[in-house]
Amino acid sequence: MHDFHYKNGELYCEGVPVRSVAQRVGTPFYLYSSTTLTNHVRSFAGAFQEVPHLICFALKSNSNGAVLRLLSREGAGADIVSGGELFRALRAGIDPRKIVYAGVGKRRDEIEYALKVGILMFNVESTEELLALDRAAKEMHAVARIALRVNPNIDPKTHAYISTGLKENKFGIPIEHALECYQTAKSLTHVEVTGIHQHIGSQITEVQPFVDALEKLVGFVQELKAAGVGIKYINIGGGLGITYKDETPPHPRDLAKAIQPMLKSAGCTLVLEPGRAIVGNAGILVTNALYHKDSGEKKFLIVDAGMNDLIRPSLYEAYHDIRPVLEDPSAEKMVFDVVGPICESGDFLAKDREMQDVKQGGLIAVMGAGAYGFSMSSNYNSRPRVAEVMARGNEYFIVRERETYNDLIKGEKIPRWLE
């Protein structure tokens, strides 16, 4: 569910006309609904209230400071994958004791930063990383709390690029080798084994892959206990999907109903890492129609947002619903490729899409763009990154200013021999 709706043929975000935001900030821009964000994080908290749990929002999906501050006030922690994300989480007021640090390539300086602020735990991806954590903690006279990321070899039935729980993926330690790694961890003087972690993929639209993976994990936790390795936290990652087109993903309560009995028997605190499921449908990308073009083979609607602003369609051939900000029942429906201004043939937001013909200067909303939208954007073609706006009731706030041309060259210097 989300809080974008039409009123008298005009698209609103909560009580705010999208057109009024465009008139003030220009296009393109991202627009988020604070009510949708609040409702989504509360849906996870309510679904899992029968078991001890911690919701760690996946910053990689959307790291805007206002989004993070809102979720922090709802009691959420953070799932981070870099020192920069740790900085953002702390700046937003997220308790470091609610932060888990994932990712296969943690640098030494990032490890030291996380140890210094006292995060809850590191999700460890390899034996070499485990040993590096122990060395860093020893030199800092600290203890690194860890969970090993175990790869259960479960097919999440999602796009190959966002599948992370199969043997062929770079993530995690194969479950058949994990006991040995845990025994190594237990022998280290500056590492404290506290949890186990898995994350099988993203945009998962069925409960069963989560059930299959957790069954393996809970069985392995019992094996660990028999070997003298105690586990306090079971982290099942994120990955719950959203509706982009015609998907019918499970509600968090459906997931809870399926897995809570296993969690109760394990006697551990559950850690969840939702990202897309919280923020995906809470945001849209608003763009302006620049030109129409007919090649004879195809009709193109050229807009001012490109793959640098929203790369998911180009990268994954991902589907995003595209709606006019102003509906016109009399307008002809046509089949367009909706494309941007980037100098790449792969620059598109939609292909062969039947939609209302939007006249030059008309506004278009790209739906379901709150996750992996701005966070994956870039300055390719020297395009300033767009503004981000958040609505709350009848008000809206610019939560990130549009970059300027001067922002593009920030930090650049000309060597003396070129002056």
C-alpha cells in the first residue's frame, strides 16, 4: 500500500498535489510519502511482535537523511555495507547497538570506525575477513561481535542479479563449511560469536524460499549449540518484494506466520533487514515530457529523467508503472518507449509501454521508485543529481537540494603544469 492517489484526475502524494512540487523544485525529482514509510515499518514491527526482534533498515535501498531519521524515530536500526552508510546512520540518530554491518569487502578503516562506535555486530563473509576483524579489534583493545553469513544454497526465484543465496553467488560461507569457520571464530581472542546471518536475495515474492532457508539455518543453530557455540541472534536478512506490476508479494504478517514457530523453538532474537519493502512504494520519480519522436518502427517519449537518475530499468530490465500526473480521459493511448537524455541506447524507463499520450511539458510519475532509485543514481553525462522531497499530510519539504553544476566539480583540481 502507498499514499499516492488521484483526486479529480490529479496525482497527489498524501495531501500534496505532485504538480505543485514540480512547479517549485523543477524536474526531475524524487518524492517520498512519510505516512507510507511509517506504515510500512510499523507493519514489520506488528507482524513480529510475538518474538524478540530488531528491524535493521537496509540503507543501500535509500540512505536519505530524512528517511533514516523517520525510521530511527520508529525504533528501527540499520543494515549497512560501508563506512559511509555507517556515517549516515549515526548522523540520523540510529543507535549503534542497532546497527549490523554486512558486505563482502570491508576495509580496515571501515572496520575500525564500526568498532569505535560499538555496532551490534559484523556479518562476516569469509575466514580472511574474520581474521582481519580479530587483528583490528586486538590492536584497538576491543571485541568484535560477529555473525557469520551462511549461504544456504536456496533459490529465491528472483532476478539473477539480485539473487544472493546460491553457491554461485559471491556472498556468504557455504553452510557445509560454516561449522569449521565458527570454531575458528570461537578460538579468537578478540571476536565474540553472537549470531548467524543469511540473505538469499531481493524482490522475493513468495514465502517458501524464506521458510526453506530458515529451516536450514535453525537446524544448523542446533548443530552449533551441540558443538558449544552459542547463538543469540538469527538474522534472516531482507528481500521481501513489492508490487511493481502484477506481483502479489506476501505481507510481513504472512512471513511472520510462516517462520515464527521455528524462531520460537530456536530461542534467539530475530534480526530483519528490510529495505525495498519499506521504502520502495513510498517514493516516485517525477519527470517532464520533453519531446516526441517517431522512427517509423517505434514511437519515443523523451523525458528529462534518465538512467543516471533511475538505473533499474536499464540494469535489470525492471518494470516501473508510469502514470501521468494529470489524467486526461480524452487523450489517445499510444505505445511508447519512454527514454531519457543520456547518450546510451540502454537509457530507458520503459519499453513498448501503452500509456496516455503526454503532451510536451506534461508531467509523468515513475511509480515504485523509492528503493534503489536515488541511492543508485550518478552524475553520468555530468548531470547533477536530482532533488528529493518528502510529503507529510498537506506539507512537503525538500530533503535534498538539487545539485548544481558547481557540485559536479567539487574536489577537482588542475595540476600546476596545466595552468
